[in-house]
Amino acid sequence: MKEIIATQGLVKNYYRNHNSNHPEARIEVLKGLDLSILEGEYVCIMGSSGGGKTTLLKILGMMESITDGEYYFQGKDASKLWKDELADIRRKKIGFVFQDYYLMDSLSVEENIMVPMILDKAPADKMREKMHSLTERFGVEKLIRKAPCELSGGEKQRVAICRALMNDPDIIMADEPTGNLDAKSSRRLMETFDSINQEMKKNIILVTHDPKIARCGNKIFFIDDGVIVKTLKKKEGDSAAFYKEILHEMEE
Amino acid sequence: MNTIIKIYQKITCLVYVFFFAALWLPWMEIGNKSYHLPGYLRMVQKAGGIVAMTDGSPDFVASYYLFFIPVLAGILAVIYAVSLLAGRPFKVLYTMVRWCEFIYVAAAVILFPMVPLLWTYILPLLCLAEYVAGQYVAQHDEIAKAARERMERDRREKEERKRRLYFPGRYGIDFFRMVLKNAKYHIRNYIMLILSGTFLMLFLYLTFALKYAFQGVHTEEAVVGGRLQGILLEAVWIGLVLNAVLMALSFSYYIRNKIKEENALVLLGIRSRALTSIMVMEYTGCLACSAVMGILMGNIAFRILISALGKRLPVRACSLPVSSYLILIGIFAVAALIAAMVNGHVYEHMRWEQAGLLVTGTGEIPGISVWIGLAVGCYAIFSAVSQFGRREGGEGEELLLYFLFGMVLVIRFLKGVQVQRLKKTEHRYYRELFRKLIFIKSFGQNMKKIYLLTGIAFLVMYPLTAVYAVNAAVTDMEQQYPYDFVCRVSEEGTDAFEEIRDRYKLDAEEYPMTTVYTLMPNDISVTSSLKSLFFMEYASVANGRQVLVEPPAQAGIPASVYLKLKENAGKKAKARGPEGEDIFVVYQESLLTRAHVLDWSGTEESIFLQTACEGMDVNSYSAYTERRVAGQERDILTGVCDGGKQQNLVVFSDEYFQTIYQGEKLYLFQTGTAEKGFYEKVRAELQKAEEDTGMLHFYDRKASVQDTEAERYLRQVVWLFMLILTGLSGIYLLFIKFCFEMDEITERYRFLSCMGMREREVRKTLQREMLPFFLLPFFAAGASAVMFTGLMFRVRLYSPSEMGQYLRYALPVWCGYWLIQAIVCLIIRGVLHSKIRFEQGGVR
């Protein structure tokens, strides 16, 4: 299978008070991280808090720059891409789902879903058609006229998924999508991700703490202190063993 | 209860009997006789009716018919009282009495100063008291029961609250540390609040200090007459309103930001009383800081101003008395309270919204109302401009307010229609969505800021610049008085003047003249009427007319004298003079005021006037005859006239002048370089002669120059200060809008960038979002200011050189204001953009 994301020696540092000269002002978040994601994979990133999961996702989503190392997106070196090219990739190739949904209160649900296509200056009828097909698929078609503040957490997250899929991206990146949801809504959401991966053949990169969520993926990266400490791969039809492995790794 | 009703019925009867009896009291004085109401009505009947008696004056006619209403009310009231005593009250009569009262009060308010029966205002007041008492008596039981229930409910709720919110002990030191740390984190909010308060206090301090410093400069009459006070009062009102608005705006933003952290604290279990205390402490703390900073900065500004004024006027810096400090702190506190009250609803609204009890409206784009608004707005603009442009009308503040109201409606229409059209075409709507998002989603809120910015820009560009630029551009005062003394002497007073002339060997130019009376100035000004009402000057607001004891008198001269005066002034005559009974008018007005049509009820082309004839009645409308104005100009031939009362020149043809001439003379002379005190001696003599004979009237250069120059200079300095302050307010308004909304804007654009909006698009969209706050006020206020300036040139009859002189001062102000606005917009855009930009991809 084709490799769509690859990193080599990925380093990310933050600097206190924007002081990059002083060594004590430096916070090392990612310390030489190598990973590879193939086409169609459902990848979960797990690890302890402060381990660098969200930072990695932001880097993979081109929302953060890297301090050192190499990052290849669909074979292209991200460091050699212009800002506009990066924006185009974010808009066309990647769909984001955030823990806090990030729905714009000033827009209605349908407008929120259509944001990526609006930014893409797509024709209105095409946008509407796509929006209707997605909202029907994810069961939010009755909510499109409402304001985001009128929705429940699960509904908001499904709306966010519709938005992420609007531009038919190659990859869906989700940062703790079930973080604010109850068990039932979480389960439903994971089924949605499953169907996106299986039926729509999209890559999914998901950051989570929850082993029950992580077991849906077929590859898991465990990150600790800025490096990948373990990579687990799911074998066909061996879901229970995979879950045990995850739990075991988490305990370790 | 029965006893109360019986007592109440007796009181009601007494009240109405008193009303009826009171109508027979001699309350009105005409000439030396007093009349009671029926007597007055009989007297009018004897005189052949009110129209004949008052020469058709509409005010008197209307007020006369008004008197019938209380008579009717009194009769009805007495019948009602009798029926009440008889135990069978006619309730319909009672209702009719009330209606009479209503009509009477409404009409009397309109014609208030023309109603000699002032005490009859007791009538509606007593009726009101009786009504309240009646309602109370009738509903006493219900009110008492409801009050008891309410008290009991409150008591129970209080106990429940106490039980549920029981808090063992006090908050520890860590709590206060947390509050302090939080305050430090949100320092921007407090700075904004403190800044707006400081502005207000600085302005108040300066007003009081200037007033105090200037008290000794003017002549006693000028101070008492209130011209100086008037200048300062105008400044106070504009400044107070403007600063109160800004303060309210800062406070509303402060609350919006505060409510977010309040929610977090509520979730953590903080008591609501503690939260309220924190807010009150923060607010009062900010206000206290503002007060101290405002006084300190005001003191510095005052000293700078005084050092500037001290070059021309005998003023010196002085400290304010304690009483003044108390008053200005009182005014400051009132403004702060009003701001707090205005924003109380914002706080409540936000809390309801946060509690989920209120759903934020998504679409508030106005619908058909913009078209109605357009019609009303166009009418308001048209009528304000057409009235303003008439020399018969006025440059009143109310016309400017009326115009601004119209402009607001038109701007609302333009923006409303733009957004409506956007919503009609789906494709355009989505293309423009992010650029116009703030107007699509919160139209009203953002338009309010545009209205305010437009209003402020208009204030800066027209009224404030006009006062400043005209005062700065006005010709040197000395030049506006070509003669030291201008005397108007009737035939009987000629001997008295000649005696003075001979005694002091005055080289006076002697010209024939006749006093020309014009109709009373028709000062139809709502604001001045309200001002006069406020100061209880009833006589000056009759039907909006300024009733003068003596109507304005101008100097009527023959054409030959006009040509001679022109020659003396070294100027070329514009016309050879009028023919027949036509007239030519020379408006000797300063640039500061409009060259107002002499007869304010007439038109520019024809006016009503009468010359001084024996037995004339200046108050009789029919005594004034219509004359065609053959020509007009604004020039200074004898001396400048600032009040429009005495010194304008009405030029008649020589032939016609001979027919109306009655021996009156105009003496113009200089005192030359005689010994010291000579000028004052002559002045004292003329003053004495004026008081003794009453046949001689004069005005002199020194007194006029001293007063008008002091006023002009004060006006120039104070209004320049107002101009700067208002300009700063506009900038501050932009600043607080974007500063307080910075987090929301940054978050929105960062999100859009994450979703793939290109950086150039982000910059463009942000610019398009900000642009209406600059461009709309720029075009609306700019066009209006240019138009009003043109109208001002017209009504003040400015010459091209005077226009140039005006623009020399006005253009730098206009350009400066917009340049600073543009720079501030660019800075804000730059700051916002730098905050939005984030490190995307690549290697850093």
C-alpha cells in the first residue's frame, strides 16, 4: 500500500516567552519521532498526558511547524511547501474533528458543515447537495437550520464529522473526539469512524486516551515523552487479543 | 373600609368645589386690571373677539380657546360632586373631567408661556392626586393582601437561600490571591474602563476649571447674561453625552468578558454575593482610578490651556474650590451610575443566555423596516437640509440631530439592503459570507457602532470644526469696528449729542437715518425652547418665538449714505442702491453667525418691516409692511453686529428715504490719539445721555471688542479641545471595539486558517470586515460635512476669500482626523493579523 504520511526524526520545541536563544526557555515536546501511515489505515495515537499526541496531530495536520526532522505528506516534503499550498492541503486533503467541536456560533449548522466548501468557493448547489447527503448519512438532517448552541455534544460532534468530510478529504484527523461525550454517543461516533474508514476508504488518525476507542483502529502508536515507544498492529479477526495488548501496553 | 371611602368622597367633593371656585379668582392681569376667567372671556367678547383684540396673533388666539376647557371641566366637576354627595355619582362626568384635564394639560404644555392662568396647573395636579388616592382607596385591600403575600414569599425565599447557600466561614487569603491574579490577567479590560472614565473626568475637570478661571474676565453683564456659561454648557453637554456613551460601551464589553470567567467561578462553587462584590469592587476601583487620573490629567491640561489663553486674556491658573470638586465628582458618579444601569440589562441578558434560558438570535437582518426607514430618513434629511439652507431658518442643533437621525436610517437602509441582497443569491451569499459575517449575523450590534462612528465623525467635521475654524479665521476684531463709537440719535436727542460733541471736540461723521423695526425673531428652536423652559424663562419660549420687549431695530439709511460709507471703508459698492420702495440690506454680522434674514418670518426676497413712525405699535402684526429685497451683502460699514438686533443697515432709495425721514441721525466717530482716559470719558458721557434722555443709543468698539474677543478666543480654545476630545473618542471607539473583540476575531480566523483559508484570503477578509467601520462613516460623515459647510457658507453669506480662510483651518482638521483614523485602523488590522497568523507546516 502507498505511504501517505511519513516522518523522520521529527522534533518540535516550544519556547517560553518566544526566547529561542536561551536553552532553559526551550520545551522539547517531540524528540525525533519516526512514523509511517499507509493508505486506508485507521491509526490511533495513544499515550500519557503531555506526551505530545496533540502536537503530533497538529504537525501532521500542517497546523504547526516542526523544529527539525522531515515530514512527508503524500510523498511531498512539507517543509518545502508554501503557506498557500499548506492551506490548500488542509482544506482539500484533510478533515479535522476536534474535541471541542469548534463549530462557529455565528453560523447555522448547515453553514458550519459547508465551511470547507465555502472556503473552496464551490458552487452553492453542489455544496448543498453534498451537505444533504452527509447529514442524512450521519442522522443530523433535521438539525441543519439550528444554531450550534442548540445541539447536544453528540450532535455537535456528528456535525463536525460532516464538516470534516465535506471536501471529500483523504485523511480525517480527530483529536479526542469522544472526550466530551457519554458512552452511548462515543460508541455511535466510533461506528461512524469505522464506516468512514471501511466504506469511504478514508484514512483516520485519531488521538485518544480510551483503549475502547483505540481498539477500533488497526494501528496504534504509543507516545511517551516525545517519542514513539511502541507500535501495535491489529491482526485480521483478532479484536479481543488486540484490546488485551492495548491494555497491557497502557499498564506498562 | 367604609369610613375610608366616605372620607375620600368628601375630599373629592371639596377638591372639585375648590376648582370651580378658583375660576372666579382674579388671576389674570391685562394692563392695570385684574380679571378672573369669566371676566376675561367677557372682556374679550366686548373687545370684538380675540382675533380683533390681539391682532390675529395665533399664540393668543389658541391660548384663549384653551381657557374654555378648564371652565367646562370645572362645571362638570361640580355637577359630579353634587351627584356624589347625593349618593348617585355620574361616572361619565368624572371621565369627561379627566379628558378635559388631559386635553388642557397637553395643549397648555404646547402653549405654556402664552397661558396666563399658570396656577391652573394645580388643577391637573390635584386631579392626579385625587385619582391616585381613589385608586388606592378602591384597591386598598387587594394591594395590602398582595404586599403581605409578597413579603411572606420573600421571607421564605430568603430563608431557603440562606439554608442552601450556607457557607462555613470566609474565603481565605488564597481566594483573594486568585482574584488578584485573575485581575492581572485581564488587565486590558480594566485599562479600557479606566481610560473611558479618565476621559470623562478630565473633561469635567477642565470645564469646571475653565469656568472658574474665566469668571473674572468678562463684564458682569456678559457673565450674568450667560454667553460664556453658554459656551461652556454646550461643551459640557456634548462631552458628557459622548463620554457616557463610551463609558457604557466599555462597561458592556467589560461585562461580556467578565461573564465568561464568572461562569468558571460559578462552576467552582463561588457564592453569587462574592461575585457581585468582586464586580462592584472592580467597577468602583476602576472609577476611583479614573477619577484620580482624570483630575491629575485635567489639571495638567488646564494649565496648558491657561498658558495658551493667558497670552490673550487676563486669566491665570487657579485651584478649584472644594465645592466644585464635590460637584464634579457628583456628576461623574451620576454618569457612572447611568452607565452601570444601562448595562445592567446586558449583564442579565448574558446570564440568561448562559443559563440556556435565552437562545441567541441568529438572523436579525432588518426586513421591510429598512424601506420605511429610508422614507423617514430621506424626509428627515431633506427637511433638515432645506431648513438649514434657508437664511430665514436656523443653524439649530436640532436640525443637525434631525439630519443625523435621517442619516442613520439611510445608512441602515444601505447596509440592510446590501445584506438582504446577499441572502437572496446563494452563490454570492456563500462567497461573501466570511467577509460580511458580522453584519449578516449581528447586524444591529455592529450597525450601532457604525452609527456612533458616523455621528462622531460628523460632529468633528462639521459643528466642532465650524466653531473652531470660524473663530480662528474670523477677521481681527479691531477691523470689525471701523469706528470707536456708533451713535443713533433721534431728533429730540440731537442737542444732547451735539453738546457732548462740542465739549469734546469730536470729529463725528453725521448721516441721516431712520430706525427700521422688523418682526420679532422667530426663533423656532426646540432645543433653545427646552433650555429656556429649563431655566424657567417662560417669556422667551412662547410658541418657539423669542418674544422681545422691543423688536429688533436696524439702521435705515439712504443709498447715498451707503455709498459714502463704502467709500470711507475703501470698498467698492456692490450696487448703486435700490429703487422705489425696494430695499438693499447690508448684514453687518460677524463670520461667527449667519447673516440672518432681518424678518425671520419672512423670506430672503421679501421681508416685513416698519420705520419709526409716531404712534406705531411694534407688537401689532399689521403695522409691518412687506418690502422686496433688491439686493443684499454681508459687509462691515459701521461696526459688526453679533446679535442681529441693532446694527444691520437697511438701504432705501434716496427719494423714498426723504418721505420717511424723521430727523434721526447716525453719528460715527473716532476718538483718535487723544490723552489717556479720553475714550472712557466720552463713553461715560454718552452712557449718561442715553440713560437721561433715552433718545440716544450707542455702542463702542472697546467694550464690544473686549467681550467678543474674549468669547471668541474662549470659544476657539474650548471647542478646539472639544474637537480633539471628540476625535479621540472616535479613535477610542474603534479601539475598544476591536480590542475587546480581539479574542473572538482571532479565534474565528485561526479556525478558518485551520480549515484551509489562505493567508491572503484571511488578510483580505479581515480587511473587508473592518472596512465598513472606516468607509461608511468616512463617506456618510464626509459628504454630510461638506454639504453642511457649503450651506453654512451660503447662509452666512461668506465671500470666496472667507471661504478659503475657513477651509485653511478646516481642511487640516478633516484630513488629520481621517488620517489618524486610517492609521489606527491599519494598526488594529496589523495587530489582529499578527495574532491570527500561526506557524503552519514547514521547518522553523
